[in-house]
Amino acid sequence: MKRWWIIPALVGVLAIAGLAYWGYGLSRDKQQYVTYLNNRNQGAFYNLIGHVENVEAMISKGVVANSPGQRMMIFADIWQQAYAAQQNLSQIPMTGPSVTRTSSFLTQTGDYAWSLAKKYSRGLTVKPEELKKLNELHTQAGYLAVELQKIERSAADGRLSWGEIKGAADRDLSKKVPPVPMGLQKIDKNMEAFPTLIYDGPFSDHITRQSPKGLTGNQINKDRAADIARSFVEAGTTNKYKTTKTENVNGTIPAFRIHLVPQNAKTPVVIVDVTKKGGHVLSMLNTRAVAKPKMPAGKAASIGSRFLAGQKINNMEPTYVIEQRNTGVVIFEYIQDGVIIYPDLMKVKIALDNGEVVGFEGTGFVMNHQTRKLSKPKISEQQALKAVNPQLKIKSKKLAVIPLENLQEILVYEVKGDLNGDNFIVYINANTGKEEKILKVVNTNGGPVTM
């Protein structure tokens, strides 16, 4: 009798064995991957805690320090520690408003510290309101450090697995394992009570110290605000969004905070603040994780320009780009009659993995924009250049409007140049010929900064 079934049966057994071994291999590889994720993310989180603790300690030192020179060094260190904390936070596979708020605190604290470092480098003394703000930041940094330590202990003793969090985020199984640990959700809730700091460059520390000049139009309701938010986010794309939540934002500029998600998905969440008066977009933030860059940061300027043009925001010129956590943040200034109006600034954040616009900040523009009556300079460009150090190798010169410490705006000649390998920007009063301000441009890994 021919046993014709032996070969097919043998093949079947071998196939089943092969599948079992393949399944075992997959299981083993998965476990190794989870272990790898846990170790990597545990390390990033541990470093994040260390940097936040350093920020807290240095802020307290800044409050105690009594000399401008000492404060300048301390606040420069705070900026570096806050930036390093952001880098570690970006490596952890978490998204959502709670992570955004933590990241925002680190950004704003670092930027504020950098602005103070520049101020003290000019020999200026600390003001009472600055001490008050520093004490508030110290309290907030201390709170953040404590809550992060609790999360780290949960991960260390096995109650929280970073690999599981990553898997849940990838599968969108938010009901089974929350993509954001409860500790960070608690941070998000409690940090709402702390102050918001905004610092956008060498001339923006004045932004929140006055009444908004560009807040025009009639009052709108939340439905109209949601329509404006969706149109803003959908412009230039084929994506469609729906509103999931609307909140009230109180402060200098009352606004509606609109939470959006794609029509057929739950993430990423896009948060848009729209002013209650006039329906102006104050800010937009796409909370998606940005992968490693596939394009140079310099390309962000042209993408940002097209985005603003598509929003019918005209006469804005990119002035510089900062590379930050896989994104290019482009600073735009308003141009009137060929003159740069530095108080009227906007920021557009471009994801360098695919060129998507993932952030927008228009607070400076709404606070300051108005049609200015620009008088002709009383001194010529050649006369202004006589006030500049003759050893400075001039690269460019143009007219600009900048704010002074007392919020008064003045017309100046902006002169950019090089001296002994260092880059400087000199501002000469266009009416008096007085040297109003000198900025040194320092190139960092993230882009140019001024001090």
C-alpha cells in the first residue's frame, strides 16, 4: 500500500514546527525590543529629572546672587539645562497636552533665563517683578521635579513599562494603557496655575507689558472660533479635522482654546487659541511626535512663508531660524514701507521630518500690530555708519523699528557686521545718530541667538 500521505504530513509537521519556531522568535524579539525600550526611555527620563533638578537649584542661586556677572553665568546655565531637559523629553514616546505643557514650561523657562543673562551682561540690576517671577519659576520647577521623580520610581519598580506605553501609543489603545502616565496628567492639571512666560528674541520682552493694539473686530462665539481654528489647520492640506473640546482662556487676551483631531482618528491632537474679540489666531500646536529630520532647518523659512501667504498674512519676512527638537522655528517680522517692524513678530514651527507646519505663535503680532506713521530719518545712512566701529566689517544695513526698555518705539539703522570672527548687530538711532543697542550673535547647535 502506498503511503502517499506521508510526505504531505511530514511537510505539514515541518510547517507547524517552523511556525512555532517563528512565533517563538517573534516573541523573543518582541521581549528584547520591550527591554530595549524600557532601558532607553528609563535613561532618558532619569536624565530629564536631573536637568529639571538642576534648573530648580540654579534658579534659587539666581535669586540669591547679587552681582550681574554672577547672575549672567547662572542664567546662561539654566538655559542650557532647560534645553537639555527638552532633548531628553523628546526621546520619550509620549504625546498629548500634558507633555506639551511640560515642554512649554522648559522652553519658556530657558528662554526667560537667557533673556535675563543678556540683560545682566549689560550690567543692569534685577527688578522686584523679576525676583517675584523667579520665585514662581522655582516653585514650579520644584513641583515638576517631585512629580517626575514619582513617575521614575513607578517605572523603576515595574509598575509602569515604557515599552507598553510605546506599544499602546502605536496601537491607539488608550483605554488599556494610557500613552501618558497619570503622573504627567497630574502635572498638566496643576501646572495650569503657574504663570506663562513668553520670550521670542532680542526685542520681545515687552510683548505682554501693554494692551493689545492689533486686537480688532467684533466678539465671536465658540462655534465661530472652532470654524476659524479648523480653517487655519486645514489650510494648504487635504486633511479634515473635527472639534473635540473647547475651553476658555483668560488673561491679557481672552481666547477660546479649540482641541482638534483628524476626522477619522483620535490623534494627533491639534490645539488652537482663537481670540474672543476679532477671531485672531493666537497660537497653534500640533502635538504629534516629530521624527528625525529629513530636510535642513534652512528650508523651514520658505515653507513658513508659503504657510503665512496661504493664511492671507502678508508682508512678513523671515529673519532667522532656530532648530529645536527636530523642528525649525522661523521668526517672522512685519515689513512696512521697506522697514522691519521688530515688535510685530510671528513664529512658525516646521517639522523637519516631512515639512508639516506643527506650530504657530502670533501673540506678538496681535499685541503690537498697527499701521505706524513712519517719518523719514533725520540722518543719512552714511552719517549713521560713522557711529559704528570702523573695524566692523559691514555685511548689511537697513532701516528698522525697535522698542526701548520703556516700550517707546524708535526708528534705527540696523547694521550687521563681523569683527575678529564674531558677528554683531548695531542699532543706530535714525534721528539722533546715537548708538542705541549692540547685540552679539552666537551660533549654537539650534541656530543663532543674540546677547
